[in-house]
Amino acid sequence: MTPVREGSADMTIAVLPAQKTAGGGHGLVVRLARSGVVYLTGFRPAQPLSGMRCISRPAFDAVQPLARGWGVETALIVDVLRKGYRIDEVPTGFHHRVTGHSFRAQVHRARQFRDVALALALRYMRGLPRPG
């Protein structure tokens, strides 16, 4: 939050410490989000799906409408950068609740994958030039 408040960034992404309990996933959704952001913007986020953001009002207004569902975090990174705003990653002490290996947890991950893939595909199809 401090970089946004002080004006050195327009959006911050929380970077979580090593978690106390291992998660039940295999990292597919995180890899999809990270590789999509790198491809579309050149920026390599440490934790694109940490879930915590602080964003300035001008940057927030510039990236409307937001992506649907679980794609919102990934889309925010792409949209904020493509609009020329700055992102900073900020270490935090937060810990996530582990979702486990149940069928319900796997369905949750499948929905995350679908929403992230859709958000990335829509941004790719917009035809905005890639940096570099």
C-alpha cells in the first residue's frame, strides 16, 4: 500500500511468504497467469494470484471493466501495465487457507484456470502491441 500512497507505484501486488502448509494444487494456474503476463507485458510477477492488491483510483478507473471471476488478478496486471501505470510487488506476512486435494478443490482450480485463460485470451485478441 505504501508505494501507491507515496506515488511510486499505481498498483501493488502482495507477495506472500512461504506458506506454513503446502497447497493441494500443482501450480498450473499460477504458471498460466505468470506466463501469460510475461508474454503480454514483459513483466514477470512473483505471485500473480496472491489475491491482494492496492490500486490508485486513476489506475482503477482506467482498467474498467474488470475481468470476470478468478481472471481479475491476472487481467489487472496486464491492463494496468498496458495503460502505462506502474506496478510494485510488496512482501507481506499473509497466509492463505489451503484448499486441499478434494474433488471440490479441484473443481475450484479448474474454474480458476478457465477464468485466467479467458482473461488472457481476451487481452491477447485485443491486438495491443507487445513490448519489446
